[in-house]
Amino acid sequence: MSPTLSAEQLAGVLAEHAAATDTKGQALTVLTTKGISHDHWRIGDSGLVLRIPRMSQWGMAPDAQLSYEATAFTRAAASGHCPTLRDTVPVCETLPRGALIVDLIDGRPPRLPEDLDAIADSFVAIHQLPVPDAANQPPLQSHAAPLAATLQVIEEQAAFLPEAQLSNDARTAFDDELAWAREFASHGEPDIALCLVGTDTHPGNFLIDRTGKAWFVDLEKALYGVPPIDLAHATLAVATGWDPDCAARLTTSQTAAFYRRYLERVGPARAGELRPWLIPLRRLTWLRTMTWFARWQAAWQGGDHPASRDAAMSEHITAHIAASFEANMIADARADWLEPALSEALS
């Protein structure tokens, strides 16, 4: 796909391929190009958004990615906290990865910590959706062994560590965390019922509507997994600082309050099932994110990642990743599991 698309090009594609939705004659305007993997165009006053994949972070073929995301939006919409899929634009010359047409969410970026309760409530709604039997879960991935699945991602990304120009202190911390992760995962998997999870649940992937309700709007990496990873990625500093429109650093008490809100809403049985795994999976989620940052450092330092089309976002990401590798930031993150404050607040 061309780095830039015109409204005329997209209008032609919609006229040919999106007959099921009322897009004829609607003016198309760029909503955002901030995301790494997708651009979003507003379709006039239709209340719809054209979501255009630019790449697959999982290396999926175009048709497979389109089917995956369409399924994810369809299943997640039942939560009442994710946009509804209205149509799919097939792969074509203008859109070599196709596109989705989804409901426009009229909302603003989250304000942290004020909107943490709303985000917790959205997780409750998504995580409580009925789960299909194993045969009907595809094309969505199923992480029936979440520790092994997460460790596999970490190991694949950790291969970039030698090229990531890390300080000695940062590399030592990574070595310690990798050793812990391997040892921890060797003891077996948690007995946690799987549910639909968002995976890439940093606060920038939420919008807050006029009623204060949180909407999760990026289903690219939705799969069947376990809730603690979603909860961690919404509150770790490596994630809360990703999007400049809602960047924040949460205190331990604010993070604990978010977890408690979620646990109260899911009920005592589910809370008891999840509580022992909140801190260990927070630790794994941090390592998953940081090794992804190492991959970024190694592979895209030259600025040739698709996100570089938005210069301000590219600059912010580069600075955020560099800051995340600083010794004080690593120590602050590791304090969540190496020191007792968060664990005690959740006990």
C-alpha cells in the first residue's frame, strides 16, 4: 500500500466493495495515523470508521489478518465495550491488506488515573464473554498454556537483546528476569479458565465516551488467554507511557486500586482464581514488552518502521523506549515483584 492514500482512492474502494454499509457520498477524512499497524479514516457522518491494516505484527498474510481481526471485533462487540464490525473490505490493489468498517467511538483518550475504574470495568465485560469450545475458537489463537506461550514470545524477542545497544545494568536485569521466567514457567501452568483477552491493552487503545465508559478499540491481538496479562499491560509504566495522548506513570496505590476494582467486579470465585497470578504474570508481561522494545531497538533504529509516517509518534516512541531501558525505570518496574508493596496491597 502506498504510504499515503487519497480520499478519492478510498471512496472508489468503498463504492466497489462495501455495498453493505451506507458509505456512498460520504466524505472521508483521516482520523488517525498514530497506530503502528493501522490507519483510521472517518467516513463522513455515517458513524463509521475505515480501519486499514498497514502491517501484521504477527507476520500474518493479508487475508488471514483480515479474517482474524474481523472475527475478533465480531466476538468482542458483544461485551458492549468494543466497536461493532459493520463490513469487511477485501484485499485489493489499493488496499493490499483490505480493511474493516467498524463503528466510530466518539470518545477521548483516557486520563490516568481517573479513568482506571472505567478501563477495569471494560475488562470485566470483555473477559466475561462466553468462550467457544476449542474447535470453534479459531481463527483466534488460544493460549491454553499461557506461561509457555508468553515465554515463547519473550524468547523470540530476546534474540534481539545483543543488538539492542543496552547498558550493562539493563542487560544484567534482563538476564536475571529471563532466568526467573524460565524457572517459573518450568513449574507448570496456572489453573485459570481462559477468556477473550485484548493482549495489547495499553491505555492508548481505549477511548472514553461522554458517559465515562471505556471502549477497547484495537482487537488486532485478541486471543483466548488469561486476564492478568491484560491487567498488567494496562498499568505497567512501559505501557502507560506508550501513547503521548494519555501518558502517565501510576503509583503503587493507584495500580493496586485498579486491580481491586477488577477483582471486586468479577466476584470472589474468579478473584480467588486470579489473585495468586497477578504479580507473576505482571512480571512476565513487563518482560514481554521490554523484549519487544529490544526488538524495536535492534530492528528499527533507522526509523523505517511503519510508525515513522507519523513523525511526532515516532519521536515519542523512540524516547519512551530509551527511557524504559534506563536503570531507574527498570528498577521501578521490578519493584512491583521484588518488593512487597504491591503484593501486600492485593492480598
